Amino acid sequence: MPEKILIIEDEPVLQETLAYNLTRQGYLVESTGDGQLAVDVARSSQPDLILLDIMLPGLDGFEVCRLIRQEMNIPILMLTARDDEIDRIIGLEIGADDYITKPFSMRELVARVKAHLRRMRLLRQEAETQAASTTKEIFQFGNLVLDLSRREVSLNDKALALKPKEFDLLLYFARHRGQALSREQILEEVWGWNYAGGSRTVDVHVRWLRSKIELDPTQPSRIVTVRGAGYRFEG
């Protein structure tokens, strides 16, 4: 879907010129020349980028920028006929992303628009990637459910009171379902390579887990013993 740009500019000729050139670049363009109306338009249209003149009727560009920035995290490029440093400082401090002084090259303006939109796309992609990596992870084995994000385990829809290391051990088993795991391997991965305790620690925690998740702990069907090796989680 084409990205949307809102032009807030009260000079009709410049507004039309900007709209024409940006439309030719494939963007969807909306325009207004009134400061107060611009805030309402921004709220309703949810643009991807705003070109904002400072000298506007109603509300000036600084106030429009301040109000929009409170609600939206999108690039705001301010346009002005003044080249005063204080204007640039104020604009940037209230949330503008860039500052372009009139008269300007249309080629430069389009290049800046593309650069800011590209940056926002990259930020969104990074955010989506991060969100995907932290998405709630759930393991379900029949009536046994492990919720990684909540660090909760339930059996027959009833929460189990597991100690922290019991949860870590069960999670390690769940992630290696069907694999024969030695006590030394389990100890290193769950407790850490520098853990001072012996492999007997694993046996104790397996026994505790079995008492909580097995139908008959004396004849386990989920965490089975592999003779001469260690344990295997069958789920």
C-alpha cells in the first residue's frame, strides 16, 4: 500500500506543487492550509510523514507539531521561509525530525522524504522482528502445558507449583523432546558449567518433577530413564 503524506502549507501554489511532485513519486497525498484543521486531519488520516509549514493561520507550525507529536511517532519535516537558528532549534526541540528552508530544491525535498520514510520502515521492521522473537512461547503435551512467557506450568488446567530450577529443567526437556540427555549434559545446560553440585542434583530434580507431572511417578511415562545415559522426555 502506498505511503501517505500530509502537506500542511497555506501557500496554494507551493501546496499544489508539493502534492503534484509527491504524487508522481507514488505517494498518497492529503493537503490542508489551516493549522487547527491540520491536527484533525492528521488524527483521522494517520499519515506516514508530514510536511509542515511554520507560518500558518489558526495554529502556527510549532503548535501543530507539538500537538501531533504527542499522539504520533511519524517523521515531521518543517518548512519555513525564515532561516533563523532559533526557529530550527525550537522546531527540533518540540519534535520535528528535519527542517527545510524555503526556497528549496524539490529534488532535495523528495530525497529527504524518502530517507525519513526509509528510516521509519527499518524501525518498524526491527520492532516487528523483536516482537516476533519475544512472542509467547507455549509447549503443550496433552494435559501438560508450559507457558514460557509467564513461566507457568499447568496440568489438567491446574497450575503446578514448580521451583525455579524445576521449571528450567522441564523447559529444557520440552525443548529436547525425544532426545536422550546425559546427566552431565543436563547439569551443564540447566545449572551452568561452573555449578559445584554433582549429577545427583539432576536425579533429585527429576524425581520432584515426576511427582508433579506423572500419573504414576514410580512408572514414569513422560520423563523416562535411559539406562547408562540419563533421561529422555517423551511428553
